Amino acid sequence: MLELSNANVIREMISTINTTRNYESLAKVVTTNREMLDTAVSVGRLRT
């Protein structure tokens, strides 16, 4: 008797790709937000 996996390899791969893309998008948002905050702080320093 052969036991087969209950996982669908194609669905799992698509899910992994989507999760990776979401992570990359959120990481870009965090990086952009930090850059904008750094710019705002530096502009505030120049005016005072």
C-alpha cells in the first residue's frame, strides 16, 4: 500500500510565491515610509 501526500504541490507553490511577493511589497512600504520620515526630519532640522 502506497501512502500519498494530501498536499497539492502546484497550490502550495503558488501560495509560497504569493506570500513572498506580499512580503516584498510590505518590506518596500516599510522602507519607503522610513525614507519619507528621514526626509521629513531632515527638512525640519533645516528650518529651525
